[in-house]
Amino acid sequence: MTPNYLKKQRPVSDSFVIMTELVLPNDTNTLNNLMGGRMMHLMDIAAAIAAQKHSNRIVVTASVDNVSFRDPIRLGNVVTLQAQVTRSFSSSMEVHIDVWAEDIPSGTKVKTNEAFFTFVAVDQSGRPIDVPEAVPETADEIALYDGALRRRQLRLVLAGRMKPIDATELRALFEIA
Amino acid sequence: MTPNYLKKQRPVSDSFVIMTELVLPNDTNTLNNLMGGRMMHLMDIAAAIAAQKHSNRIVVTASVDNVSFRDPIRLGNVVTLQAQVTRSFSSSMEVHIDVWAEDIPSGTKVKTNEAFFTFVAVDQSGRPIDVPEAVPETADEIALYDGALRRRQLRLVLAGRMKPIDATELRALFEIA
Amino acid sequence: MTPNYLKKQRPVSDSFVIMTELVLPNDTNTLNNLMGGRMMHLMDIAAAIAAQKHSNRIVVTASVDNVSFRDPIRLGNVVTLQAQVTRSFSSSMEVHIDVWAEDIPSGTKVKTNEAFFTFVAVDQSGRPIDVPEAVPETADEIALYDGALRRRQLRLVLAGRMKPIDATELRALFEIA
Amino acid sequence: MTPNYLKKQRPVSDSFVIMTELVLPNDTNTLNNLMGGRMMHLMDIAAAIAAQKHSNRIVVTASVDNVSFRDPIRLGNVVTLQAQVTRSFSSSMEVHIDVWAEDIPSGTKVKTNEAFFTFVAVDQSGRPIDVPEAVPETADEIALYDGALRRRQLRLVLAGRMKPIDATELRALFEIA
Amino acid sequence: MTPNYLKKQRPVSDSFVIMTELVLPNDTNTLNNLMGGRMMHLMDIAAAIAAQKHSNRIVVTASVDNVSFRDPIRLGNVVTLQAQVTRSFSSSMEVHIDVWAEDIPSGTKVKTNEAFFTFVAVDQSGRPIDVPEAVPETADEIALYDGALRRRQLRLVLAGRMKPIDATELRALFEIA
Amino acid sequence: MTPNYLKKQRPVSDSFVIMTELVLPNDTNTLNNLMGGRMMHLMDIAAAIAAQKHSNRIVVTASVDNVSFRDPIRLGNVVTLQAQVTRSFSSSMEVHIDVWAEDIPSGTKVKTNEAFFTFVAVDQSGRPIDVPEAVPETADEIALYDGALRRRQLRLVLAGRMKPIDATELRALFEIA
């Protein structure tokens, strides 16, 4: 059988990860709310595991897209993160992460965050190495796959590695005609 | 609608929890293997969340059944824990936990542990409070539900709170006739 | 004397913060490099302190702009973060963060990251509360102040809270005429 | 003089360990009580040190017997653990642990837990290696030594590695005649 | 019976504490040796527990005397700290701490540090409150008790709260006649 | 250009370090004040980085001079540490540390501690290695440089490595004529 790391293509659902965490005192600020930095730390671990599962490689964080923090998450809440690769580009993989916070005694559960992290697969010396093509299957997976190109252009423009004029997918968003 | 904590009965699958953790340096011994105590710490958190989900209450650990550690889990491995309530007794709930360790670069994943933890639901003053009856639905859930009585007798005997002679379910295991 | 939290205007340099951290084993992945999530955790703490200093209030993270990770940071390296408020909008403050990694035995120091975090000042009940106007003084501070409006529009568009057509500052980037 | 790891026999008291810990915020649940998983983590460290002292080897946790948690242990309490090897079997050692919690300002100290952990001594490659015979000397040590065989049979039966019918020591507990 | 905190006098041995810790990766520098700051953290916890036991009060660290670090302590070593009150002065207590490091596989154990910490007993508002007189009983305890006055004068001189000319006990050390 | 580690002399200001930390729940005692041991842990890290910067070497803590703790530092406070080498002696460096605690919402900032730590520069095998001479430039730096000899004599006397009679600098403090 072909080992996973030799496969040319893998369904994105192979990379699906669920992570569950309890908010502990040291994760919180003086209002007893989870600090944003700790949340990003959790997102990075969940997303890195998804990227590892897609590539069967060691992965390093390449970039984090804009993340918004809407609702406070309280001490004692249960945080659930779901991460899955959306698309791959040579050695890099975009991962989508959804986060929910649950206050179990009161029975409330709200979606608090959504984010995109990008990882690069590397060999033991830290050099980038190609990963399998990521194949979307469901309608949601296809929508995330299609948007990945536009988000990638935004990342490159923001990092100064692409001229806005060349970001054709992105420009379409801002232009009328 | 009846709030969950007023429900008399809930399917055991309502309490299902998946937890995923990356093994970090401070979790390991000098052989770079995950320490048993850290594993039990993770099991306790996963199982407590399952018991919280069943009861919509704060829960405290009441006991841990015999746990065996077979295979070493390495630094950098991904540990996946799945926890689900098996049965409830007044204010206490037994939770079953399965653990897998995955070495993603080599593509190996092995089941490393299986355990039963028992929790008691408490109110804000720490007093025990009744929880919904746990209803098994699948064949596996029913088998775990049925075994819960025997495991409970073993716990009571080991804690010196039941005489071996009264542990009818347990005695059946050791007697010929 | 007017206490700081009653001041209508404050120079952005009042909020300047330097944070220095040693990269410890638990901060690193299996290649012994600092994990991206841990870096974002440090950035969030440094930036939150800058926002606290500007507003003399408790602050909560509202959003993180795109962050790129270029160079690996090694176990034992010294990480230096410098954070300063760039501009305020009612109760929110944008903070700019620069990060350097230094390998002291080899005498190398490289700039590894640059990021923008946004915080909201809140009262003891967690309700947003106005902060002083942030006044830039140097040429660099003025450039960061001027760009803040464009970055804010991008944040609002990405969060689905502004239509691209209304993001006038942002559109200027992508349009020719 | 014979180095310890070449000795054929050692008194069990050579392995005696006292560990004292202060309960910190991150060790506690939302009722400010020490979490059961953190307690098991401490027990595992204390017991592992006792097994190391008996064998002068690296040791790995092989199993944990049933542990009950009776009394809540509060934030700020002082936890004292005492661990000592009870008996050895080829490369494995059973360790007995007693735990007390002390609320110093109120002057109360209660015994909260008692447990048995089993460890295996390993060489640098992780392969099991024989340990000295453990020699009990006091009446308490002899009682623990004598019970070790019965507990070992229970562990083997629970792990599915011994048939209940063959667990002669254990059967004696449950049979009338 | 008189509760401990109403006692006028207590033997110093009532405060005796043994603490045992395993050196974990995050406690070490890039040479895999325990960092001095982590050692002082452990000393402070052990000594604070001894001061709590003498006074049955909450205690806060008032000062640390000169501490020398002679021998490197390695990752995986077992550190044993023994702390005991030497003498009390109104609301303050001097605590003596001895530290040993043990490399169990090689069977070596060396005394690595000795230190004196001073604590003040406080009430719930943080105000100093008198503690029982500390009574030494053995020859070693008496020697430590007698030296406490000289060390206290050195502390006061170094803190600028006593003139060297008034430090009669201390002067005796440095003068010939 | 001469690499730093080959330089014979360096200004002390080359080693200047600022460290900023937020007081988190696990850093505090039951009065919600920063524990002394955690403060010393932070001081040791800041001072070690200063000594690394002066020597471009791995450094190990050799000793800590008397440290006093005057004012309580609260949960949520911002702690700022400033460290700088004062003088070097062959392979050892004395580092001076100033600490401030800031309660940002109330706008108060107080100096809470001042300390001297000594470090030894070592090579990869842990053997002491000479460091550049430390050159003071400002009046404050010169005063600290001049006092270093007296503090060094006190350290040697306290460590039993110098007879009080030979501590000429120190004796001058305690003698009248």
C-alpha cells in the first residue's frame, strides 16, 4: 500500500482534528476571561496537528490570518476547537479552525472564533518539502478550497511579497466593474 | 423545553468528548516518553468534561479504576482521548476513556490505554446532587452499561465499603459454580 | 493634576513596552524551534500591557491582524518584543509589535515578526469605555497612525462588518485609477 | 563496596520518599479544590522516585490501582505524599503511597488518599531489567509485602492477562469455603 | 487544648518540612542544568511551608540571604529540600534550608545549597501578626538559633535599616580586638 | 571586526536588559500577592540574559546576594525588571537588578526590589571561561562598579572562602578607626 506521505492526493477530511480544553486560572485575565494570546496558542496547536495529519510531516507555522475575538470565554468553560486543511500549495497548507465555548452548568454553547492558519511542511533539517494535494469533497469543503486562493493573495500582499495590482482574485472584491 | 439538568434521562452519547494533545517536553521523562502521571491528568480532564456534559453540573473525581500503561508515548506524539459516560448511580457517573497515541511522521497510531473514572455531581457548596439516568443505545454502550455494576462493586470492596461476600456480581467472576 | 484616565489626549510613546523572554523547552516543537502559537501568546501579553498603559484600564483582545513567521527561533534564544499603541478609536486601540530573536553565543540578532493587535478598554463589568486620543509625535509614529485607518477597514471587511465598496482607504490600494 | 544496582536485596525503607506540595490556582477546579488528575500526577512522581531509589534505574509507570478521592483539598493547602516500595517482581516494583492534606491556618490535617502504583525498571533503550529483591522489615512493611501478591493478581485479571480461576490469592477473598 | 496559634512557644522541629522534586525540561538551561532561579523558587515554597507550620498563619517572604550555587544539578535529578525555622522575632521567622541533588541511576547524592529565608506572618488583610517563640532543642538547632541574631544584623545593615556601628554581633566577626 | 566574545573590554551598558511580566494567578499566594520565589525566578532570568549579553557565552548562576521584599505585588500587576552587569572578575560577572511593580488601572508604580546576582560564563562542557572586562561610564555605573569589590568580599566571607580578617573592603564598613 502506498504510505500516506507518498500519496499525491488526500481528501481534506483526513486532516480533521477535534481538541477540547478546560479554561484554567492561569489562562485568564483579571476579569476571569480567557486571554486572546492563550486562545491563539490553542488554535496553533490544533491547526498544526491538522497540517501534520495531511502531510505526515513536521510542520511550522508560516502565518496567521486576521482573527477576531467577539465573546468573552470564562474560567471553567470548555473550549472546543475543530481544525481541517482547506487547500495545499506545494509545501504549504491552509488550515481552517472553528472555536466554540461552552458553559456547561448553564447549558450555553457559542461559536466564538474562526481563523485560518498556514503551515509549511519541513524535513528534519527544516527545509520545505512538498505535501499531497488537498481534495475537498463536501460543499463546505469546496467553498473553503475556492476561497483559499483569495486569502493567499491577501497574505502575500500584506507580507509585501505580491503587488496589489497582481492580486486578481483579491481585486475583484474591491472593484465595481 | 425542559432544560438538560431537569431531564430524568439522557442518552450516554450526549456526553461524548474528544480531546487531542501534543506531547511537550515537560510532559516527558528522561527517555523522552510521556509520564504516566501526566497521562492520568489528561484522562481526568477529558472524563470530567464528559461527566459535566451528562449532568450539566460541576463534578469532582470520586475514583479511578485500575489503569495499565502498555506502550511508551513519545515526545511530539499526538494523544487522542475519547470519553463517554457509561452509567449513572444517583449523583455519581462512571466514565469510560479510550486513549490513542499517534506518531504522525511515521504514520503509526496505537491504542495505549483504557480506563474508568467515577465522578460525583455537586452543587455550588460541594454537596452531591442527583444526575439524569444514563441511557445506553448501541451494543457497545449497553455492554459498558452492564459491566458498570460489577466495576462499582469492585470499587466498593476495594474502598472497604462493601464486604466481598455481598459483591454478588463480582463473585460470579471468581467462582466456578 | 489630571489623572491619566481622565486625560483627553496622550502621546503614543507613553504606552511603549519592552518585553524580553528566554525560549524554554516547553515553548518548542520537535525541531527545537519556538512554536508560532507561543509567539502569539507573548505578543498578546506585550501588546495588552501597551494598551493598558495608554488607557489605564483593563483591556481585552479584540483582533489580531495577519502575522507572518519567517525565521525559526531556537531553544535558548532571547526574544525581545517592543509594543506601542499606534492610534485609538473610541474604546479601541491598535497596537504595533516588533519582535527580534537573538542567539547570544553566536552574536546574531534578527527581526522575526511584526504585528498589529487591537484591544478594547473595558470597565469592571466588561463594558467598553472610551480611551484617550493617541497622539503620534515622530515620523514613524505618524506613519503608523496614518495607516491605522486602512488596517481598520480591512479588519471590518474581513469580519463582515463593512462592505468592501465602503472601504475607501483600502480600495485605493487595489485600484489603479 | 557493592554498588546498589548490583545488590540482590534491599530493605524497602531505602526507597522511602516524602514530597510536599502547595496547591496553586492552576491545580484547582471552579470550586477551588485540587483536581483529581493533578493529584494522580503528584502521586506518580512521588512513586516513581521511590521506585528509582529501590532500583537505581530509570523507571516507567506500568499500572495504577484503584484510587478513591474522599475529601476535597483546597487552594493553598499543603499536600504531603509518602511513597515506599512494597515488593518487587523481576523488573517490576509495587509502590504504596499515602497522601495527607493540611490546612495550616486552621491547623487541620487529614489523610485523603492511599494508592498503589507499579513501575518497571528499564535500561537506556527502554528494555525491562531486573531489580533487587525488596525486603520488608517492620510489621506494616510485611503486611504490605504480603498483600502485594493478591493486588498483582487483581491487576493481571483486570488487564486480561490472568484467568480469574487462576488468581488463587484473589479468589480466597470472594469465596466462602 | 491550646490551639497552636495561641501557643507562646513551639519547638523549632514542629516546622520541619521535606520537599522532593524531579528536575523537568522546563526547569533547565541549554546545558540541561537546573536554573538558579527555579531552585530559589523551590526553596521559597519549602521555607514558606516551614514558616506556616510554625505560625499557623499565612506568611510572606521578607528577605533571602546570600545563596551560593556550587554544583550543577542535571535534568532528571531528584532534588530534596529540608527546611526548618531557626528563630522568631515578633512577627518574623528565619528559616534554614538544606538542598541535596541526587542522580539516582549513578547513585550519587551531593549537598548543593544552604540558605536562610525570612518570612513575616500576616493576617487576612496582610498586616504583620506575632508568632510563637521558636525553641531550639538539639545542638544543631541551638547553633542555628544563636547565629540568627548576627544574620539578622547583617540583613538590617544591608537593607540600610541599621548602622554598621550598631551591629554589635556582626562587628565581632570583622574585628580583631 | 573583532567579534564580541574576543573583545577585551565592553561598556557595561551593552548588557542592559528590560523584562516586563504580567502577574498571573499561578504566581500568587492565597492573598493574591506575587510569591517571593517567583520574583527571584524572574530576576534570575533577567540577570542571566544581561550576563549572556556581556559575555556572549552560556552563563550559570553562581550566587544571589541578600534580597529584601518590601511591598506586596498584586495579581494583574505589571512587573518591570532592569538588569545590567556592574563588573567582571575573570569568568564571573556581577549583575544589578531593579524591579518595579505597576498597578496600571490605578496608575501607581513603585520600586519593589533591588538585587545583585553573580554569574559564571562557561563553555559547552560547563568549564569557566574568561569574559571581557566590564567598563562603567556614567556616575551610577561607576558607583556600582566600585561597590562590587566590597560585595564580592562579603560573598566570599559568607561562603567561607575568605577569612573576615582579609576582607579589607568589608572591614572598613564595620570599624571605627
